[in-house]
Amino acid sequence: MRAPMTDKQKEVFKFVEKFWSLEERCPSLREICEGKIRNVQEIPPRSAKNTAHFLVLKLVEKRYLVEDQHGGRTFWRVAS
């Protein structure tokens, strides 16, 4: 059983999930910080990439997201 998500982690998880479904790619940390998908504000903006990165890493740690490498770039996808 996975550890439960915090409210902020749920917010970022749902954002990543929706971004994948609409854009067919992983959002960058900058895009997670902006919180916009197709110019629509989906989640509150964050001022620091470190905050977004910390939340994403916690979601990977809790196995909600999987971290992959492709062409030297890290991306995250929803765990199955």
C-alpha cells in the first residue's frame, strides 16, 4: 500500500496526469511551477522550481509517479 498524498502532492499529481492526457508529454518543472495547461491556470503557481521538484520527488518516492530518462532528460509519468 502506498503512503497517502498531501494536498499539495495531490494537486501536482493531478496536474501531471492532466498535462499528459492533453499534451501527450510530461510537464517540465517550469510548467509545473506555472500551473497552466493550454494557458488555463489549473493549480496555484509556485515561485520556485525547488518546491515543484520536491513535490515531484515525493510522488516518485511514494510510487505515484515513475521517473524515467530519455535523451538525457528526466521526465515523470503516472505509475500504473
